[in-house]
Amino acid sequence: MPIRIGRIQRDIEAIAAFTATPGEGATRPTFSAEWRAARDYVADQLHACGCEVRIDAAANLHARPAGLSWDEPAWLSGSHVDTVPNGGDFDGVVGVVVPLELLRAAAEEGRGNLPLELAVFAEEEGTTFGLGMLGSRAWAGTTGFLALSIAHNAAGESYLRAGQPHGVRAEDIAAETVQRGRYLGMVEVHIEQGASLWRSGERVAIVDAIAGRRQYRARLQGHANHAGSTSMPDRKDALACAAELILALEALAPELSPRAVATVGEIACRPNAINVIPGEVDLSIDFRDPDNAVLDEGHRRIEALVTETAARRGVISLLDWSEALPAEALDVAICERLQAAAERIGLGPLRRAASGALHDAAILAPYIPTAMLFVASRDGISHNPAELSRFEDIAAAAEVLWELVKE
Amino acid sequence: MPIRIGRIQRDIEAIAAFTATPGEGATRPTFSAEWRAARDYVADQLHACGCEVRIDAAANLHARPAGLSWDEPAWLSGSHVDTVPNGGDFDGVVGVVVPLELLRAAAEEGRGNLPLELAVFAEEEGTTFGLGMLGSRAWAGTTGFLALSIAHNAAGESYLRAGQPHGVRAEDIAAETVQRGRYLGMVEVHIEQGASLWRSGERVAIVDAIAGRRQYRARLQGHANHAGSTSMPDRKDALACAAELILALEALAPELSPRAVATVGEIACRPNAINVIPGEVDLSIDFRDPDNAVLDEGHRRIEALVTETAARRGVISLLDWSEALPAEALDVAICERLQAAAERIGLGPLRRAASGALHDAAILAPYIPTAMLFVASRDGISHNPAELSRFEDIAAAAEVLWELVKE
């Protein structure tokens, strides 16, 4: 096998060093200096093994071997190098360094026309501009100019403005989208970010479905009042209302399905003072399941929960639906070819899994036949500095992909 | 009666105009430009009616009629002009403008030796430097140099440093404390900040006890993880743990006593991202009751609640006890003299009440015979821009105090 574990490790460690929070995990907000350094590192590696590199109008990086024209049919493989604040070193990065290693291996083997395009998508996490997978969405053509001009970072800059120094060309966003005929299929390699593979001792799995996601922003308006002189029955405490809602959502998920997950990850309390009863609380709700019927049922239950909990406490509630992505079944034929490839190299049979997390692959699945490979995550820990996957497991996924692409 | 409602109204409106959040309530953090402007306004009014004004080493303002020396026994009356963020126009301010009006009325009546000292205490709310009643504590001698050097504002400045331009003299803090022999007694006028008087149509009440307060800071350390790929049973969600605690504290207070109140007013969640399970949450707990036995019992229950709730969820908990102020019974003789004064002017008999809120009066009660007058608060709303008390009710309290002081 031409795949080298050592190079994969070196890439991951090199990218990990680009962080705004050294010693406290990977922090590479999209369009930050650290994000750019990571993308530049990948581009340098690609140039070094004879690839051509392009930045599309949404600032996604694409690379192909110099011997393969941009019009020829090729496999697409890629992921992202942006991170959540204080995230891990493997989320996204694994899916970039695997095709990078394949292109490097191909160059060494004299296969300067390996039908493989690498992609680094911008703003997958959504923690910088408030909406996940913005780069792949823009390239897929599902998120146009308007959304990119509205989405803004903490400094108040829009995606279009903040991305300009990194290749964003607002005028070309609408035209420069994925051309189906150029792609044989898409395979994104990603860490599982759950504990299932690690627990069972499996190294790699084939992902044949991606959970859909509904996201909401709720505002609860109670009454700010003095924490000492307002009797308990006289209160309209927005934070107590939020607490009841958080626990109800935690209980709702397992009622709906064993695969459903519901998370309140973000909360803001006003005035947020030790001696003032909270007057207003904003919170986010993230709800996922791989079954669209469960998503619909969950949506109805979440709306009812917010309304009823607030009403019972005399609190005013507002619920905004900020995102709805359907569950995506991935391409059956590619899953079978990955299975065959894994068996040929002595790794398979691989388990079929559904991804609870969303990925750029979910965005591209309606346009390109798509599948994913999962690599085991230690204890399922992700979005956390303790995130870890074994380099040998990542190399095993690379070998499966190599076996598919070189056919 | 020489007390003029119109002047009281004018003072309150003038001070209300000094706010960092015009149109969104009173925001006068201690040592801010707005706070200083309010204190300067009071000083100007005092000078105009022939008073001498002094700033003590902790930046509290004191004023006496020029005809009364600083050594003669006098009544003390005062409160504060600092506010919580987006607070109301009456909290604290009422207790400053009432003795101001008395001193003005005395000057008009040619009583240039009225035995009354006005005080404006700094940092009563504790929302700027993290600890309430810092100014009166320093003057009472219960909070020394060390605490004032440690307490800091959001800009990272200590009370000693931030207060320097406003009169704080670190070197004199220890020496310049209340001299008991100079005071006949202390009467603080304050809005009730509860709904009891307003509901029953009473205008003024005599406060004969102040609830004690325990404050805590809790830290809950769970595990930050991916909101999509981490199954519900695998989570250690610090915010869900906090939610359970918030609801348990809400239920605890009425179990302990009908007067007990428990509040979580402040919360911080990390990393606070829509797609990340909260890894760490900090929250404040404020717990009050006018009975010290209930405070002790509540303390034990709160410690147990935090420990047990966190342990059951596999979350690590830390609980810091940030303040413990005992319940204070106020001076029986002064309460009786206030009652007699109210009856003489045709206002009484006044109800006796316990204050759920802490006040500078609670700090001074161990050193000076102390009582308070409460003025009705509309619907009990306080620490809120909608806070309101009727000017005629404030004037009624001023008349009771005038009747006591002029004896």
C-alpha cells in the first residue's frame, strides 16, 4: 500500500498547531488567521505533490492532480479545517488529510491522473457565521448570495466581506456551483464523533444515512425583579422557565426514538446578575434524527413544549425555526463499492451506520452520489480538546478509499 | 409641612437622566460617569441648601447642615445611587432624595442645625464589584483594605483603583469608620421591591427585620461533545445538570419557609455553541430568609442538592460560598418612634414588615440603632425599568422622617 501513516500523522499535527487557543484545543474560526494557515498548509502540500489548486467563489479549496483536467470525471473527497471554539484536532481535518495522502501516494506511484478531487469546505461548523456547512451549501447552489451577505461573524462582518481576503468572490457565487458531470461520486471520511465504533473495537464504518437536523432559537420573556424582595409565587423567572424546557427536551428525545438527540447548547440570560430574577433568556435547540417522520413529530412536540411551559409560568415565548435539513439516505451503489473495497484489502465487512452529525456530504448528496466512511472516535468525544482517533484507523479508511478510487 | 413633592419628583427625574442605557432603565455602575454625575447632582443640591459635604475614604458621600458640627449627635439617613444593569429609577435613589429634601426643608425653615446626616453609599448593588453594600461595609469597618483591593469590576480594576478618582483613599480606609457616638440612629427609606404594600393599598411600612442572605457560585463540569453524534445516554451535559439544579432550588425555597427565596440570576455556559453539548456551566445562587435557622437549614440543603444532582449525572461540581449575611432584627425603640411619628401626622398606624432585600441599613444595624421605612412599589416590580413608586408615597415617608428628626 502506498498510504503512509506517518505522513497522515504529520499533517494532522501540523494543522493542529494552527489554533487560537494553544493548549486548549483547536480554535480555527472560518476566515481567521489560524483557519487560513491550515488551508495554506494543505495547499502547500498539494502543490508539492504536483496538484493544481483552485479556490472557488465561496472560498472552498479544490485540488486535482495536474494530469487530470478539471472537466474529467473524478471522485470527490473532502471535509473542513474550521473548528468549533476549543474543538478537537480530528473533526474535519481527517477528511482533508486522507485525500491529501491519496494524491501524494498517487504522485509517488506515477499516477498523475488519479481521478480524485480534494475539497476543503469553508465554515462547516457554523459557529463562526451561525449556519453550518455554508461553504458546501454555497457551492451546491442551495445558499445564494443573499444568505452569505446576511450571515455574519462576531465582529459583524458578513461571510462575503470577511471571506474576501480568502477568495470569496460575491459576483461569482451564483455561477460557480457544482457540475454533476465532473464527479463519479463523493466520499467524505470523518471521525464518528460517537462512541459506537470505539466501544465495539471496530475501526471504520460505512455511513449510509445522515440524520436530519432542526434548529431553533427560543426567547423567553419573564420579568426581571429583585431577588430578595419578590416572593417565589410572584415571580416570572425566565431562567427557571428555560430550565424546565431544557429538562423537558432532554426527556423528549428518547421518547421519540433511540437515535433522536436534542441539545440546548447556547444560552444567554439577561440581565444576568446575581441578585436579579432573570427577565429574559435566549436559548438554542438542536434536534436530530435519521428518520424524517421522527423529525416532523419532534418539531410538533418542541413547539408545544415551548408554548405550554412558558404559558404555565406566565412567560412570553417566541420560537424561531432557524434551520431544517432533512435526513439524507446516501448512495447505495457507492456504499456497496466501499464494502467490496474494504473486503478486498482484508478490512471488511464493515458495519453500516447512520451519522447523527451533519457533514458537507449531506449537502452534496442530492447532487452527487455520496457516501461516507467513519473512523472510530476515542470514547465518542468530539468538539472537545480530548478528541482522538488512531492514526492507523485513519490510514485504514484511506486505504479503502484508495482501493475505490484507483479502480 | 415643609416637605415638597415637586422637589422630590424633580430630584428623582434628574438622577434618572444619568444612565448608560437611556430608554432602557437606569444603568449606573459604581464609579461610572453616570454614577458620578448622580452623586455630583446630590452634592450640588446639598451645597445649594447650605450643607457641608464630605467624601469618606470608601467614596461614600456624607452631608450635614453647616450649622451642625460633624461631632454632634445626629440622625443618619441615606441609601445609594448605583444600580443594577437596566434597573429602575427608585431603588436607592428614594433613600437619598428623602433626607436631601429634609435638609432643604430645614434650610428653608431656618433650621440650619437639623440633627440629620445624609449618606450616599457606594456600590450597594454589588453588580459592579461582585459584592453588595461595599461602601457601607467599608465604612462600618467590616470590609477592609484587602477585600476592596481584591473586588474588581468588569474592566479588571479593583475598588481601590477604580474609586480613586471618586474619592477612595486606600490609606484611610481602616481608620475612617463609623463613630457610634455621632449618631442618634439610622433610618433608611427604601422602596419595598415587593408587591405586598401596593396590593393592600398601604403607602408606607416600618421595617423591623432584614432577611439574611447566602450567596454561592457553582461550577458544573460535564463533557463538551458533538450535539449530533453523541447519544442521549452518553452525555454529561453541564447545562442540563444546571437546569435540574435551578428547578430544585425553585422548589426548595417554599419547602423551607413561605418567606424564603432562592434565585439563580447569573449563568455562563461554555463553549455556548448551538451544536456542542455544554461542557461547563457557572451559575450564581442567592438564598434569603429573615430567620437564621432557616438560612442554616437552607445552606445544608443547597450543598446537598448541588453535590447529589451533579453526582447522579456524572458531572463534577464545585460550590463556593461567596457571601453569608445574617438576618438582622432592627431597633425596636426606633420602630416605635417611627410609628408614633406616623400617627402624629395622621398616616399611621403603619404595618411592620421584614425586608427580603438587603440594604445598607443591614450593614449599619450592628453599629447604630437602625430601622427602615418602606414605600410601596407598583406591582412589586424592581431591578427593572418599569420600577415605580408614587411621589406622594415617597413624600409621606419623608414626612414621617421629618417628624422624627425635628423632635
